[in-house]
Amino acid sequence: MPTQSIDPAPAATAVAQLTDCPLCGTHLDPAHPTECPRCDWTQGYRRQREKPVGNARDIAAVLLTVVPGLGHFYKGHTTLGVLVLLGGILAVFAAAVAATATMGLGLLFVPVYWVAMMLHVFWLEDLRMPAR
Ligand SMILES: [Zn+2]
């Protein structure tokens, strides 16, 4: 397996206008300029978060997750938001079915799912973070 010299891009590089992969130098597909067709580089590699985890938007996303999926929408993860919402509906049905078989224990599905999604959205990257 051939090895390549890895020369990471400086943090200040404007990744949006790259035409070559900053890791391996492969010409990027103009239709997909945010990921390298040859190595694992994607846009945002080694980019630091604008603000630390736990800012006001993270808290707001957690509060919006009262309706599962809404916090994911808020952070810009639309597809994931739909899946989380469907998962929430599924969790309610699963809890109802399991509750009859487990004498109520199955009802724990719902709060467990709820808390898991709130934790997930808290740590999720915020795609709609306003630029400083
Ligand atoms: Zn590459």
C-alpha cells in the first residue's frame, strides 16, 4: 500500500473555495467540492467549533426536543429531524405494545428515547450556527 505525505491545511484556509484536497492533493469533483473522492477528507476536517458545546443554541435545541426532531431541525439536520420524529412515534407504539407484555415496564421506552434524543441534539454539530 503506497504511503502519501500528509500536509494538513492551515486552519485559516477557506475550505469553501478549494479545488484540490488539502490532504492528498487530488482534484475535487466540482459537483462535490466538500469531500475528497480519494481519501477521507471532508469539509470541516480539523475545523474548530465556532463556540464550545453548551451554548444557548444547544440548550434551545434540547428544549425544542420536547417534540422529538424539532431540535434537529433547529440545528439544520432536516432529514435526521424527520427520522427522529418518526422514531418518537414508533417508540410510543412500541411502548404501548410492550407495556401490555411487561406490566408497564415497556412505557420506559418513551422517556429513554426522549432523553437519548435530547442528549444527541445537544452534542450535534450546529449547521445553522450564525457566523461571528
Ligand atoms: Zn484527499
